[in-house]
Amino acid sequence: MKLRKSRTYRKGRIEIIPMIDVMFFLLVTFMLSSLSMQNLDSLQVNLPQGEAEKLRADAPVTLTLTGDSKIFINRVPVTLETLATTLKPLLHASQQSVVVSADNEAPQGMVVQAMLQARSAGAEHFLIAVKHK
């Protein structure tokens, strides 16, 4: 007569589905946190509202104009006369675009003059920073 064991033992298995779920969650978390860490090197200004694509540059050069007509390049204060000489070394051959972050109250003439000075320094493309609705 053959006796059966009171309890049959099954071989353990490693389930991979929960591990995939955890890895996907970690991937999404790190992607979202890295996107929120990207910042422009500009001062806080009151941007006009509009719809534009997100900026995809590595380290953009930022031209900031405040409401009281002060000009900054990457948080460094400059004047209209010294803007071109300060901006020229910051522009690389592969990246000749400048992000213009002008306050909503900044005079339009000052913004245009600053952009013309940036163009004389070698900037070819201008990206206008706007606040999303």
C-alpha cells in the first residue's frame, strides 16, 4: 500500500509581470522628473500667453527683457550697446538660436532693438517664450 504525503510541494516560480510593472513605473517617474528639472536661464517675467511647442534645446541662450527695460543674457545684466559683444561668445556654430523672454510690459521697440543686436552677434533663429494657457 502506497502512502501519500499529507501535503504536496510545488516548485517555486518567479513571476515577472509585477517586476515589469514596477520597472515601467520607475521609468515614467524618472522621465517626468527629468523633464521638470529643465529650466531656462532667465529671470522671472510676466510672459504673454500663447500656444507654442516646447523647447527642445540642450542649453539655450536666453535674452531676457524686463518691464523696466533692463536686458539680461543668461541672468547677466547687459546694456543695448554691449549686448552683441557679450552674446557672440555664447553662440555655438551648431546652435545659433536665442530664446527671447520679454516681459509683457516691456517696450516693443526695446525688444526689437535687442533682437537686432543679437542678430548682429550671429543669432539666426529666435524662439519667443510664452506662458501656456
